[in-house]
Amino acid sequence: MTVAQFNAFVEDARFEPEDPDCLRGLPNHPVVWVSWHEARAYCDWLTDRLRACADRPRELADALHGRIDGRKWRVTLPSEAEWEKAARGPAPSRRVYPWEDDPDPDAANYDDTGIGATSPVGSFPRGKSKPYGVLDLSGNVWEWTRSLWGKDPVKPASTERYVPGPKTEDLGAPDDVRRVLRGGAFYSAERNVRCAVRDRNHPDSRGGGIGFRVAVSPFVSDP
């Protein structure tokens, strides 16, 4: 999500972000300095706006209104499983980076690229994932997921990170339970922008290299 997109939410919902620096970046750059909770608030707002919007693709409208499988899909943060499938492709793919198996500073914004700051979203088409064509999964900013890491800063609480469910994706978990971040950032070394790399932080944390993307998913129901 870009600064411009997050600003639209702030203005429309009269939302007050905890750190106003999140709105001071360039409009087409990824929004940063947002907590997991603020990213979730954006998702809830966008769900409501898309459901009320008349100008949507029919498939999206059907999903949001429960006309596909009886469940009202909604905008949400991706789970680890959803994020990694978007990056690697369907199993049994073990692709190292979204584009292929070798690092490439022309395919993503990370340390070797030499920019030293965020870049406009979509600036690295060479790095799109195969076979889905998703951009910016590696580098630029770390991305919040809805999946749990646990309380221990080193050891994850569960090995079931790829199994959707309350053990791995409890949206009501307290703030002392860390959430998983994926993708690496503009300052990350090449080994930290691989598809398999995980990071973690408390859901009320913020940083200049932490942002988020959204997915539309049937696995998160209306509260």
C-alpha cells in the first residue's frame, strides 16, 4: 500500500495515525511507520468501501458479498502461507526469490541495489513473481502478515506456520505476541529478501522499513 492509498483512508475515515510520519513520504512510495493494528484498520475500511462501491470487477463483488462460496470474503493482511505462495508459486516450487533462484539488484530494492531508501511501488517489474506476476514481494519494505510468531523473540511458538487457523492467525492475540513480517526491505542483504525469510515484531511496533500489502481472502470472516 502506498502513502497516497493510506492517506485516502486517513482522510475518509478521519483516522489519526499514531505516527504522522507515515503520511510524509512520496505519494507513490510504500507507506511506512504503520503498526499492524493500523494496517488492519485500513483493511477493514477498504472492505467496507469496496462492498459499497458500484464500480468493481464482478468477481470481486461476488467474493465480497458471499456469492462465491457463501462466505463474505474481505480485505485483509495476507497470511504467511498466502504471502509465500504469491512469492514462490504453487507447491512443490522451492524458488529462492520471486523471480528465480539467483539474487538480482535489478529485480528488487535491497542493499545491493544501492538506492538506500524506499522506491515507488512497482518500480521493479523484472522482479515480479512467477507464475502470478506479483510485484515488490522482495525488498522495498518488510510487510506485515496476519500470522503469529509468538512471544519469544528468537524461537517461533508454532511450526504450523503454513496451516491457516487459530493457532497461527489469531487476530485477537495480545500485543505481547509478535506478528510475522515477510519480504525484506531496501536496507536488507540479499539473503534477507529470499522467499523463505521471516522476521517478527510486536503488532504495535512501527519502522521506516515496515509497510504492508493486502489480499482478499475467504479465511477471515466479518467480526
